[in-house]
Amino acid sequence: MAQFIPSIEKIQRFRVQPTEGEWHLLRFLETTLDDSFEVYFNPFLNGDRPDIVIMRRDGGVMIIEVKDWDLDLYTVDDRKHWHLKFPQNQGEANAYIKSPVDQAYKYKENLFDFHIPGLLELKIKDIKNFNFVTCAVYFHNATKKQIDDLLVTPFYTERGYQNFVKWNIDLIGKDTLDETNFNKILSNRYLLMKKPSLYFTDDLYQSFHQHLAPTKHLLTDGEDIQYSPDQQRLIYDDASTTWRVKGVVGSGKTTVLAAKAVESCKRVLAEGREPRILILTYNITLKNFIRDKLSRVRGDFKWRYFTILNYHSFIGTMMNELGISFVLPEKMPNETNRAYMKRISEYLDRNYYSNRDLFKGYEPQIEKYDAVYIDEIQDYIRPWMDIVRGYFLRSDGEYYLFGDVKQNIYSRQVSQKDVSTNIIGAPRKLSTSFRMDMKVRDLAVGFQNVYFSDKYDIDTLVSPEDEGSLFTRDELQKGTIRYINLSLPDPVIALNTIISGNIVNDENKNINPNDITILGSSIELLKKFDAYYRYKGNLKTASMFETYDLMFIRHLNYFPEGNAPIWVKELSTVIKVDVNDKKRRARANQIIGGFLARYELYREYAGTFGPILEALAKRYKFDFSDFLKVLTQHEEEYIQFRDKVFDNEADYSDIRDNKKLNFYMNTGTIKISTIHSFKGWESEVVFLLLEKKNEGEKAFDELLYTGLTRTRSNLVVINLGNQEYHERMKKLIETYK
């Protein structure tokens, strides 16, 4: 018998019992699958709750969505949108019901895009890696013929849709849920193969198992954290269930949030219920930072008690759970990608993310949270706060907000020099900064006095009682600050020289790369530096954006199988890989993409990257001059291709989101990020790239302040031609260094 997680006995004791269809499928799997299978019922995937997930080591994963629907009550239009056939009112008539097929497939996409580290990159490099996770929908109250009549036969002439269903979804009726048919499905989806899967490796199995059945956090896993008196008053306050914390930079806002969230867990457990704690951010990268803070708190709790998401992912997850469909307007003729994406963004915000009525009528289906925590509240707008508090918080639940208005990098609404929220009353305050050494603290206050005096209240960062007790005279001199002005049309070589040499000051040159972070505002510059630094030194980095390698590989994979352009085929001949071989095409594109990524730098820095490419070609046993000859002969075609790769309208958002979600500080390598993505994090050494201010940019001062306060000790500000800020920043740093 398969291993059930949780066990059938535990499922029988659930307060909310499985539906009739779910029980029927669970009992069927219990009698059908052998002990090589694992069956997860309602596994918790940080917000996503698929009905059933089947996994087999060396085989793969299957997500099964279960519906007890009467299909005679539904109709499907030509865009595959579901509607009620007999609506009772205008609201029901206009409503789009999310397709169960889309719902199951979304769970699969989220596994690759969000939940399992490294999966998206594997998918980009070889689409076959996408196939070891498959989907099925079981309609408990429908026959296979009813399903086909609704979802298959009407779209028989649409080859794209038919192929999508064929390769991605199995549709199961109650009359076809038998051992023979189900084993055939498992065999077709490679879950019952006799030989181990080439794609679903043991490392991937272990990663899936870890995320589908996370371990419990034990009391011994935590640390003995010494909280300050102000922090303790917030953490152990049992009298107030709603408040906002106004904390200065580095004051431990997230530390307090984590400790308070564990206290919320204890309260709910004491009431005899399983806690549901929602922690929201705006910045995607903070998910792992908050989880790390939670792991340091002493306490017994299960990770499934916590949902940690950024706002937009949370809303998308809840829509998928509740069956609310995203319906997007189509692209207009002659509309550019950039214009279309801007219109889509505005449309989504207006109709979904900021729509206070989005979940109206779904209240009975929403399982509410015992406590809601929002970090970096200055990034939120009022409708988001109202949606979260109004629909997802229990009436007796706890609601806590944390933020620093001076990091208002998105120009959100400010009232009386402070964040505007849906909590009435004065905020609680955390006024002491524990993150930064004294020189950086002094610089932060000095920056506030110069740039924020008319906009926000100025912080002291160190309270009077702390100056005499927490910090010795030696500590008042801790930290280093440096300012470098680079007036160069292309600063990449100079940046590499500075950062590779770990130049912070004369006394401290050999800093571990793990403690170094490079922050800027332009992704294009950061991507170029990342490529230069990695390829020149044969080094690794941790970045929060797409790399040159992945960009080229993705666009090479866009060419239809067996129909690559002549220049790609000729390159494959030179490099001795085969883009025409179905089994080896993905590997060939990876190798060609790696060479083209380096060639992109060779075009600008031939003296540096010529020898690097020659050495790499030698490893692959071909002559680099033959590689150059192909690209010279097909220069026009190649330039058209590389322009698409580097087009600002090219969509790499999935890669960026995935990198942010799976970002950790202790990678052993330097970190490269935009200031936006690194907000909330901290690093021992920060190289802050001061780039030119974009025309119309409203929050540049806040962005710069956020960047310079990301360091704990050592800060190097490198001005890349920003004359507007040059004199004042130079003077500030000279004053406090």
C-alpha cells in the first residue's frame, strides 16, 4: 500500500473532511498503489493546496484536482472559460469560473516557478524536465463521455488545445477510475516505468519530499535571542491584537515580526486549534529572509502553520484556490509588447489586486487566518490592506503592520509624514538601530537631514539611554565608508577591478565573497557586470535576475525542433553538438548558449575574452576561429537574434521572480541585485552603484537611502556619472568616514 501523508487515520480526524469525491479517490489509491508511491492529501506549498499529489521515487509527480461538480450545470465558451449554464442573477451570469484544468496546471507551473528551487532553470535548459510533473482532473460525478463532450469534442479542430490536453492533463471520470485505466495513465506519464527516470533524479525527489512534507521546527532548533526592552514589549504584548510598528532602519522589525508570529501560534494552539498565520511582504525576496528569522525563534511549531508570500502571489494563489479566473484583454493590432504589458498591469491592478469586491460572495469558502502580519507596509496601498484584513482575517484575529516610511521607494501615499494605513491610532516605535556600525548610522542620519528634512521626521537611530550602555567608544568608530567617482562611458571593467580586489579600505581588503553585495538600479548594467565577473574569473554569483546564459538558451529553445536557422546549425557542427537530434537538442542549445553569452562580451572586450573563448573551445576540441567565421558570415542574422535576446520588452519576469523566491544570503558567493529586490536584507559589505536618476523618478532619494542602509559595516558608494548627487554625496561621506 502507498504511504499516505498524512495517514488515512489522521485524515479521518480532520475538522474539515474531504469531499465525497476526494474520499473516493483516496480509497481507490489506497487499494491500487503499492508502497513505492507516496500520496499527499492537501499538501501545504506556502499558500498552494492541491487536492492530491502522487509521487514515486525514480518516476515523477502527479497533481490531481478533484471536482464533485455536476457538469450538466456548466458550459465552456470558445476561450475555454467556464460559466454557469443557469445563472440565478447577473453576477453569476458575468462570473468566470476557473477551469479545473487550468487550476491543476497552475499548481504544476507554481512548482516550477515558485516552490522547488532550481526547477525553472532545468525547464528552461530542457523542456523535457517539465514533463516529470503531470496533472489530472478527476470528476467524481461525471462519466468520461460527459467530460469529453464538454472539454474535448467541441475543440476537436484546435490542434494546439488538443495537444495541450494530450501532453499535460488526464481527464478521469468515475466510470474510468479503475486499476487498469489508472495504471495505464501512470505508465504513459512515466510514473510506472521499470527503469529510473533520467529527469526525476534522486536530488529532485528529496527536494519535492522536503517541500511536500516539511519537517517540524523544534525548540532545540532556535537560538537564545537577546531582545531589547522595546522589542520585548511588542513581542509579549497580550493586550493588543492590532497595532503598527514604525521602526527605524536596522531596528529589528522583522526579528520582532518573527518572534511575535510564533507567539500567535502558541495562543491558537492553546485554544485547541491548528494555527493559520499569514505573513505578507511586497518584495518577493523577503520570503526566505522571514523564514530564516522564524527558524531562529525558540519554539515548537510546524512550518505549515505559516504562509509567507508577497501580496500579488497571495492574491493569485487565493484566486486559484477559490476558482476565480484571471481574464486578460487581448493584444491590440500594432500594439508593442511594452505598451501591452503596461496595459495588462493596469488592468490587473484595477480589476483584481486593488479590487475590494474581488472576493465578494466567496466569504463562506475562505478559511481565514488567525493572525496577519505585513512587513514593509510602506510598499502597500490602502486597497490591498483592506482586502487582506476584510476577507482573510478572523474577526478575533491579530493584525500587525511593520514599516519605515523613509524606505518608501514606490511613492505610496503619505499622511502627516508617515505611512497611511487602515489602523487607527499612533504607531508603536522601535528607535534603536542594531544593524549598522556607527559610521554608517551617522551617514544615514546625515542623509536624512540633507534629503528628508521637509518630507519625514528625522530619526536619531540611537536613543540617549543606549549611547551610554550599548556602545563603547571603540564601537562608535566601527565601520568604513568610501566614495568613488567613475566618469566612464562603460564602467564594467573598473567595477570588476574594484570589486574583485575587495577594495573597502587599506586595512580590510580580503573579505569573503559571501559577505559582499553589489546593488544598483539598472538591471541591464548589473547583468552585464555579472556576466563579466563570472566569465572572466570563472566565478559564481547569486543574482536576482536572468543571466546571459539563460537568456541565450531560452531564445535558442524558441526555434522549432528540427528547424533551427542555418547559422545555429553551422555553429553546432563547429562545436560538435547536434541541434537536429531530438534527444540531444537541449544539451546542444545549452552549450551553444554558453558560448554566445561569452561571445557577447567578446564583441566589446576582445582582448580579455578572446583567450577565454579560445581556451573554452579547446576544451570542446574545436578551433575558435571557425566559431568566429560562422558568426561573421551570418552577422546580420545573428545581430537580429541577439537583439531579441537583449530586447527590453523580452519577458524574463518568471526567471526574476524565481531567483528572488529562491534567494539566500549564505551562498558562498557575492550577491548582485537591484536595490528594490534587496530591500529588507542586509550585508556586511555593500557596493552601492549610484547611477543617473531616471526622468520623472519620484522616489530616488528613498531608493538611495534604502541602498546605503543595507550594509552592516562597510559601504562603498560608486558614482557612475550622477553629477546631480555627486557633490552632496561626496561631502556627506567625507563628513562621516
